[in-house]
Amino acid sequence: EAGVAQSPRYKIIEKRQSVAFWCNPISGHATLYWYQQILGQGPKLLIQFQNNGVVDDSQLPKDRFSAERLKGVDSTLKIQPAKLEDSAVYLCASSPGRGKEKLFFGSGTQLSVL
Amino acid sequence: GENVEQHPSTLSVQEGDSAVIKCTYSDSASNYFPWYKQELGKRPQLIIDIRSNVGEKKDQRIAVTLNKTAKHFSLHITETQPEDSAVYFCAASESARQLTFGSGTQLTVLP
């Protein structure tokens, strides 16, 4: 079974620039998550999708972050404009949904904002 | 919202000894408690999970205990091996909505 795919693996940008991350979940997984993991901390949920609808985006900084999952499969997370404090690993995860909560994580995108 | 506290932040044990990591949670509605292992530069991977209707669960050298009354749960690793060295995260949620992670424990198993 293929895992959760993410790209790019690394990204270096300057502050105020824009950046986008892509995620393709495990086939058939209804639920998709984006997490932000700052160095030395646990992952923090940014947004959760159920199929193509948003379930929870209460911790997403909506003035600069946006995410979409248009066809209920792959997803894109965008930051515009980036700040220094956005430097982190952005992890995508998916789960089957329907009461099956086990999360499968992708390898993440390591973002450095200079 | 849910708040999960995890301790210790670092833990060193001799190979073959046991390791215990403890977490407390704040939301009494939480009913799902997974533990993830994250090796350096790699993705978090689920190692064991427990639901609120169960007090203890074991899988070979790994066990998790849950005390709903006190709102705390613990990870126990017996007969530790060098490959157990990693960062371990606990988490809590109500039915997989907004899974909240602890801050992590860096476990080092000394040969």
C-alpha cells in the first residue's frame, strides 16, 4: 500500500514570499490533516478535511494560510506571505475516517523562512 | 480545547531497563489516546493506541495504561533496545477530531 505522499521535501524562502505544499493521501482515506511541527514540539493541527469539506480549521492562521482539497483526494496548503515563525515541518496525514482514527503521516515538508 | 502535557521531556535508560512516559489531558470528552514514535528526520508512526473503554493494552514490549478518573495515560517500554531511541509523542482526541499532541519525550537507550 502506498503511503502519504508530500512534496517538496525541503523549501527555503525569504520572508514575505509565498509557498505551497502538496499532499496526496492514501487511496480511499476520507480524512486528511495538515499539521505544523516546530522544532522540539509536538505536531499542531492546522486543518482537517473530511472528503472535500473542512471539519476543523480553528488553529489555521487564516490571514496568511489557506488550504484546499477540491476533489476530496489531494490537498494543497499555501502560506502567503510567509513569516520567520512559519519555519517548521509541515506534515500531512490521512486516516480512513468512519470511526477509524489511526493517522498515517507523510514525510513532511521542511520549510525554512529566512 | 484539549491540552496534553507530557513528561519527562528527556529520558535516558540503560539497555534492557524499562522506560515510562506519562501524559495528562484536560478534556474529559477525549476517548482516543495514541502514541507515536518519531525517529530523527522521519515521520511520526503510530506504535500503540487505546480507547477510553479499556484500561490497559499491550503489544509485545510496549504497553499503555489509561486512568480516566485522573485523566492520565502512560507508555511503558520493557527490555529497551537501542532502536527504541526516538522521540515519543502522546496525543488525545474525541473520536479523531482535533488530535492534540504532547510536547514529546526524547528517549535515549544507552548500550
